[in-house]
Amino acid sequence: MSTLDNDRVVATMRAAGMTVDRDNYIAVNWGDPPPRPWTPELESQIPEALQDWDWFQADNTGENESDDDGLELFHAQGDVQFEHPAKGANHCSQCEHFIAPEGCRLVAPPVEPEDWCTLFAAASG
């Protein structure tokens, strides 16, 4: 049995006669327009058989990239007052969006532990 057979969204799509693919899954599960920016957490909620991580890779220019539907994948560094290195006491390494060793769920790379932006949210714990 496929993991798709146990998914309620896939069942809804099949019942409606829709093609079972990533784009339709996003439309049924999140609506139109889908959440922006599109994050790894959202992509991971899609059944593995439908996930497409290739389009999720941002280049190192800090420019926004998008998939075929125009989903903004990351915020451009210039749009979030990005500081390298941070001028204040808060740093990316202290943020809930930071992915060690050098990444962010919301901001286009490169993002280093000593950086900061306006999306900063102190990590709990």
C-alpha cells in the first residue's frame, strides 16, 4: 500500500477526479494562494511521493526564487533589512528560523550564525 493511499487530501483529490500531483495537493490542502513564503516545513507536509525538493534550492545571490506557480521560496535579504554581521545583540544563531550550520527557513542564503534580519524570532528553550 502506498503512503498516498492513507492521505486524506489525496483521497479528496481522487474523489473529485483530480490528477494526484504536487500542485493539486498544495491547492487542495492550503488553498489558493498557498502560504508564502513556501518553507521546508510546508514541503515536508506533502506526501514524500509528491515532494519536489529540487525547485526549493535558492542560489547564493540573495534573490528570491520561485517555483512554476510563482511561490516565493525565500525572502530576499534586501527585503528583510539583513545585517552581516548583526549590529545588535540578536543573531541568527538565536533565532527559531535558523538552520545550523548556515541556513534559514525564511531568508535566501547565505545566512550565517552571526547575521540578523527583521524576521528574527527568539528560539524557545
